[in-house]
Amino acid sequence: MRIEFVTLFPDQVALLTGFGILGRAVDRGLLEFGTVNPREFSTDPHRTVDDRPYGGGPGMVMKVEPLRAAIATARRQLPADSPCVVLSPQGRPLTQELVRQLAREPGLLLVAGRYEGLDERVIALESDFEVSIGDYVLSGGELPAMVLADAVARRVTGVLGDADSALQDSFEEGLLDYPHYTRPEVVDELAVPPVLLSGDHAAIRRWRRQQALGRTWLRRPDLLARLSLDKEDTELLGEFIAANEGSDDSGKRQE
């Protein structure tokens, strides 16, 4: 899969390829990343890419011409029908469902804005949709674009060493992940749950499922409200609630 970034700070985006899973995937030819800087298409001596907003107000707005030229250049590096996504606080929320959808695309074009944002006509004429990574404001779209690219890249076949790893991530089934433990067996009097040492794989599966349901009930009841639980899940969650309701867990529900 190839992902192209339109960004004023290509060196920031390039950090994606230097570390960990994504870096190894690039080395193996599973992922390709490219960047196009709108400043390369500015026609004035100062390489200006922004201007004052019509109607007044603080800040500057990214200009149409350099952005459209940069987007056109990035499109030529991608397979046909690769969507153009603008990272924006006004966009649809980034969810695991959207990540799965984007991972099935032949490529991605991610546009990272700066200043007060893009001229709205760029969004109307060039983008397929906008995406937000949360209800807060950052200095630019590079970090959100990198977050989106990392999440999508994990879903590309072969990128993760164990394909089952992605299937067990938080949000894959609409739930948070269950707790994980490794050696040593006891840390400051906190022991690994005995079921994980039992060797009983059915019991371990049941415990992990119950913990995922319970954690979601404690910490993200909004996620749980969207799910339709089967009989087994309903029983597991009921047992968890009975055992934990009223406890002083650090992740207890916020009323």
C-alpha cells in the first residue's frame, strides 16, 4: 500500500518510516510513503502558501493553488481511486471501523492543513471526506495524518508479524482489550490471575472475554451501548458487574 502526504513539514511525516513496525514494513516493501510540499508549487519569491481570510479574523488560510497542485502531484503517485482525506477537526471521527475500510483502499492521499485551515474550496473540489482524531485542536494536520496512517498500516496484510494480533486489538469487536501479564508472576504483591497459569484454554478464553466486556462497561459504557450481546456475553458481563459494582477500581465508570 502507498500513502501520500500533502504537508508543509515532510520531515515530520518521514519519522513514520524510521521506527518499529512501519519501518520494517517499508524495508520489506509492504508499505510505501511519499510526501509533497505545497511550497514547491508557490509562484512568488517567498514561496507563500497562505493568505488572510476573507471577512477578516485572526490567523491565515492555506491558499487554493499550491494545495491543488500538490494534491494533483500526489495523486499521480497513487493507484486510481485512492481516496483523498483531509485531516480536520470538522471531519468524521476516526474509528476502527473506518480504519478497516481505508485499509482496503488501493492507496491513500492524506492532506495535512496548517494555520486556520484550508480554503474550503480545496475540500469541496479535491477531498473525498474529512477525518478527525478527536475533539481537540493541534497545531497542524501532520500528527493526525500520521496517526491515521499508522492505524491503517497495521491492517495491511503482512505488516504485523502475527496476523491474529490485529484481530485482538481494542475496538476490533467494539470492546476494549483484556488485561495482559508477563513475568514475573508477582510484582509488589500483585499476582497474575490464577486462571492464566492454569493451562485451561477454555477458561482463559472465557476470562479474557469477560475482562474485555467488564473493562468496556467500567471505562467506555458508550461503546458497550452500541453492541448487541449474545447470551454468553450477557452472562459474563452480569457476573463481572456483580463482582465489581461499587469497587474502587481506577477505571470505574464516570457518572
